[in-house]
Amino acid sequence: MISTQVPTPLASPELIEGSASQPPSTIQNRPADWDRAVWTAPQCSAEIAEVARELLAADMKERLGSWEFDKDDEASMRFVAAAANLRCRVFHIDPLSLYEAKGVAGNIVPAIATTNAVVAGLQVLELLRLVEQKCILSKERTSLAQVGRYTYCQRFPTGRKCELLQPVALEGPQPTCYVCRNATIPVALDTNETTLQTFVDVVLKKKLGFIDPAVDKGNSGLVDSEDEGLARNLPLTLAKLPAGGVVNGTLLCVNDFQISLEANIEIRHKPNSDFDEKENPERVDILTGVAEAAAPAPAPVATHLDFVQNDENAGPPAAKKARTDA
């Protein structure tokens, strides 16, 4: 299972000590299914060191600089499995046994390398197009966005000229894209039943792609992984949160400094009974594009901000520009 956690470097002392230990492949009287066990980080380090010792032996020195990977070559497969498992641990990915890694390696076909080569060639062509922009720009095409092309690679020849590559003009930023336009994202849910924890896990992380979101309502922080005191808000329903709660028409500011993403989210109350449980079991609607146009605008509701008088500087919640160290 792939995790969205931040990569964690492995401890150097553990790997150094592991490289001096006995690798699993050299253990005498090892069980028949030894290759189906998942190696620990020190065992992976020991296997890499063992393969290096074998490669430097007299009978393998001739392979230095020309050793090609072959899943049926035991030394190659041991090295790849050990190195891949160390990398898996850094990125919080479940490691595989030598047997499982061999099955994965056997499914990597040359078509992947061929596809990468084709894409790299198309990128170079687009770069040349931009370098030669003075010859390409004209009265009709006055910007680089009009010069650049998005190229489709067809599986089979198409058109009268039997073309395999089909270049098309680049599309402009979508008006409803919250990444391109910093647009406000309307989200419909039941504010009386949905907890803040569900809002973070389902809406922000699962549907909108945030990793470590910080949520603010005006000048009040609701969620922040660096503020342990805000964890008490997570079990509360949105309507019962501090600072007047999160209700219909509330505007939230969400920041994720890990991926440099910032967005404003407008909450629209929609009772759970109005959702189709089969089609939408999570009972959350992200209202963008057509869905937003079809949805009714939220009715004005009274909040604690309505009772703040003579505040000429009141406005929508401002985004945090940077975290301050405690």
C-alpha cells in the first residue's frame, strides 16, 4: 500500500552494522522458502554488500561496467530486491520478498523504455519550438501558449496521412480549477452530522488531494498538525466547532505547505437525507463546473461575524503565508 507520508531517511548506523552481518542468501541450512520472507533493513544492507563482494571477485570483475539486469540472474535479483526494499522503507511502501520482487521485475516490459523515449523526443521538439519562437510567433499567435502543442500518440495510424502523432493546441486554465485559478471550492455536506475529522480525511485528503492541510476560519485555527491543541476539534461536528462553528456559507482557508497548495472552501449545508446513499455513500459533493451551476446558492445565514460592528477591515479569511516556529 502506498502512503502519502513524508519520506523518512534510514538510519546510517543501522545500515552500516547490517552490511557487516550475514546476508540471508548465505545462511547455511536455510529453509526452502527463504526467498519468500521479507528482509529487514539490515538484511537488505547485508545483501547489497554481499553482491558487491561477489562482483569484485576474480570471476566477476569482467562484468564491471557492462553488467545488465536479468531477473533470472540470482545476484542481479538479490541486489534489486534489497535496494528496492530499502527505498520502499524510505517512502513508507510495503516491502516485498525476493520471490515477489522477481515477479514484479518480470512484468516490466521494454515498452516502458520505448514510451519514455518517445515522450522525451516530443518534449525536445516542443523545446525547439519555444527556442525558435521568434520565427513562429505572428499576428495571429502572439503568446507561447498559442505556439506550444499537446501531442497525442495514437495506437494506430489515423487520418488521410496515416499519422501516429496528433498535435493539438494547448488549453487555457480552467475557470473552476482551484489550482490554476485559486478559485473558491463549494463543498456540500451535512454540517450537523459531519465531523471535522471526516471533513479532513474525505474532503481535503481523499477528494481534493491535500496531504497535510491546515484549516483556518478567519483568524481561528481549526486544524494544524503542528498545533497539538487543535486535535481536540477533530471529533466535533462542523456546526459545533469553536468561533461560531462551520455552517452554511462559512468560508474556510486551507493551506498545505508540503505541496504548496492553498484554497478557499465554501461550505454549503446539505442534509444527509438529500444524498443518494448508493451513489454517494460518503455524502459529500464537490460543487465545481456543471455541478456548481446546478446547485442552489446558499441562503444567507447569521454567524458570529454578523454581530461584529464597525469593523471596516473585516473580510474573507486571509491565508497563512508561512508557519512560525513555536
